[in-house]
Amino acid sequence: MNEQNKRVTGDPRPVLIVGAGPTGMTAAMELSRFGVPIRIVDKLLIPSTTTRALAVQARTLELFEQRGLSQEMLQIGNRATATTIYGNGKCLGKVHLEEIESRYNYILLLSQSETERILREQLVQQDVLIEQGVEMIAFTQLESVSPSEINSGVKAVLRNQEGGLEELEAAYLFSADGAHSTARHLLGLPFAGKSRDQSYALADLYLDGDLPDDQLSIFLSEHGFLGVFPMGDRHFRFIATDPENHPKTDSEPTLAELQQICDADSHIPLQLRDLTWSSRFRINSRMLQTLRKGDVFFGGDAAHIHSPAGGQGMNTGIQDTINVSWKLALVLQGKAVPELLDTYDEERLPVIRSVVTKTETATDAFNSDNAIVHQLIARIAPVLLNTHFVQQLSTGLISEVASNYRSSSLSQTYHPRGDLRAGDRMPDLDVLVWNRDAWGDAQLCESHLYEILDPSLCTLLITGGDMTTDLPLTWEEQLSPWYGVLKTHQIAPAPNQLAAKVRFDKSFGNGQSFLLVRPDSYLGFVGGQDALPELIKWLKKWFPWTTNQS
């Protein structure tokens, strides 16, 4: 290992997080969980109370469950189990969200303000203070003063609501301050993409009519599209192409204007009422070509913005953050090599590019006023939506459970026994687990797999072999240097559950396998019974130091 990549025992400087939306607060939650000192600032004096993002996808719910957040979200959110597409005065087909390969096989519709409230309350429990009314107005990246430094850090200038200035030196800067990111502008990074000329109307309101409360409804017409999404108790999110194409700066759409759009687009009689709020907007599709510049990282809208089609934006930003936070924490604590941070770009940029491309394609199709395009959709949609392949593909993309990091340099697969590969999301299976408790007593217990995965550690899962005996001593000795960042479980299919066994065998194969799950629940290493030496090499490459320190 070269001199620049020497181990450090922990950088006392905080990570500066700019922006306290869902992306920034998730970063604060994750880093503080790992014991990393942070400062999180937001230029707003008070948190926003508008609904904005509405959809919480399955992948986000899986990750939030491990962090103790999903239960309250499920209690107050509304579950949509299908998306129904209408055109030419009839139902063209449905996307059946029950096909999502997750226990959360639906879209949870929940106001972004509620998601943010739950995150803020979690930060209070973790003794994290959000500094409202504080804006980062400038920063510089520092130069290394020693060849042993793994990072130089940044010096930022913060301005509070009274105009007072503070200089802060931070180990890293995480920009989560939205589409007008200060750090992105100061670094001069191109935000490549395009803006649409078409205007859209957005509103939260109540309506009466024959629309189900558990489905997303999309109406396609020669005027564009209308989406009506249920939030429960006849409260709906309304989003539609504005046929008058008003400028964004025009006054908010009135209830009468929204009713007129609804009447033109929907063949189902709907009566709108009790408008909560409304606005006009235009769609931008833009993304950075790198998520890192030196010691500055970008996530969420600061890194990518796109059409709201599919409800991906907030979820993609949250998953950006969960990807990079554990890597930052382990590098700062001297438990991982600095090159681990390079995998953030490798892993998230392809996912972001896919989201931007697919939402642009969907928006082009839904928003088209071309009669030929509408006729094609009307003919093709019923056929495509009636195939299992298209249902699985579309639900996997919408829910974000299909995203993988197989091409990452962090992912290594060696003689796998089942379908799973390094870089895949670990499915949440029902399993039988062999454990020893704090007193050293051994026990077998049934569990959901995600209940035994630790979001603060890597988890090594071993399948096959005798489930009633401990690991061989030679294995224990070889793995022991990494028990500071690694815990081990032996697992088998849950008993008396045929469907669970079939899924287990398909995922892991028969016989012995080694699967190392990262703190973000993606697989870093997958190998068959002869893979232990390769796993040790993988651990030495990314976590080369003994890590028994706290």
C-alpha cells in the first residue's frame, strides 16, 4: 500500500452536510450512527411543510426498516397496490405492484413533510441538531500537509440568519442542498441535461368519484396526461399536463382550472374539492457526471433531477446517501482503504443514469399530443401489461429493488452456487439462523433475513453444512482480524415453508456458500464452498487492517 493510503485512527473534524431534506437528513442519521462527528445546516429558517415527493418505494422501506423508521411510515401512509392506465375512454391495463419481490410489495404514498418529520425525530434521538437558517456561502478544498493524510478536507464559510459568519474546517463536505447546489456551482461542475418547455399543474386536493383509494390512476389523452394518486380518505395528489402551458411564474392553478383539466382528460366523472395547495412547474432532466470532486460528495437533487414519473426522485437520493455513508464512516475510522470511496461513483452513476433515461422516456410517451403515439400506446399497452416479464420488469424498476452494483470494483463473485451475484441487493428471505447469544449459548431461530443484517457492519452469511455446530476453528481464526467490521451467521431455509425453501435454494444454491452483505444490504462477495481464501483476499484488499478497535 502506498504512503498516501496509510491508515488513520479517526479524523476529529466533522463531515459538513449542506441541506436538511430527506437526502441530507439520511446522511446525518447514517454518519452519526457510525459515531462520525457531523454538522448539518439548512438555509431555510423552518422546515418546508409542502407535500412535494409522495412515493416511498419498497427499497427505501427495506432500508428504513433496519433503521427503525418504517413502522410509523406504514401506520400513516396509504398503500397503492397497482397502477391503472387509462386511454381512449377505457382501462388499458394495470401494473400489479404485488409483483414487487419484497415484503413491501406496494408503493407507500406519504407526504414528504411527514417523511422529513420522521427523519428529524430520529435525528433528535441521535442527538443531532439541524442548524436551520444557516447557509454555506463559500468553501475551499484544503491541500495535504502530510503524505500520510488520506484526505485534506475543506474549509467552509457559513452564514447564519443574523448575517454572522463562521469558518468551519470539515473532513468532507456532502452537498444535499437541492437542484441549485452551492457546492456544485462553486466547483463549476456541469449539470448536463435538458429542460422541457411544457408546463404542468400540481395540487393536493380532495375528490369524489369512482377512483379506488389503493391504486395510482393515470389518464392519457391528446392533451397529455393526468395522474391522480391517493393519499387516503379521498385526499389525492393531482398532476397534469397544463394545456394552456402557463409560465411557471403564473399564479397557482385554481380549483376551477384543475377541474377543467380533469374533465378533459378523465372519462370517469370526478368532482374536485377542498384544494390544499397547488403550483405550476416544468420538468428538468439533469445529472452530474461525477458524484465526487476531491473531498466533496453530491447526492439527491444536488446530483440529479428528473421527471416525477415513477416517484423515484426522493428514493434515489436516500439510496445515494446510504451507499456513501458507510463508506465514509469506515474510511474516516481507519477501517477501510480510501479507494472504497471511489466506488460511490461506480455504483450510483449507472443507477442514476438509468432512472433519468427511463423517466424521460415515460414522460415523452405520457405527455405526447401525437395521435399516432396515442394509438400505439392504446394498442400495445394491454398486450405488454398482460405479460409476467413486463410486470416483473416494471415493478422491479419502480420499486428500485432491481438496481444492482455488479459492475463495481467492490463486487467479487467466485464460483457461485445460486442465482445471487456480488453487487445484487440481498433479498429478504425467511431463514433459519444458528446463533450464539451473549452468554455463549447456541440456538436456532426463525427470522426474516433483514432482521439479522446489521446496517453498521458487514454480515457474512454461510449456507450449507451442519447447522448445529459452530464454524471450524480454522475459519474463525482466518476471519477474526475483521470481527470489528464483520459478524457471521449460519443460515438455512425456514422449516416447513416450501415456497421459502424454493426461493432460498434458487438464491443461494445447494451446498456451502459464503455471502458477504455490506451495511447497505448489497452483496460485496459471493462464493461457493471453496471461496474462503478468495473472501480473505477480498477483506484484505478493502479492510486491510485488523479492526478489533471500537
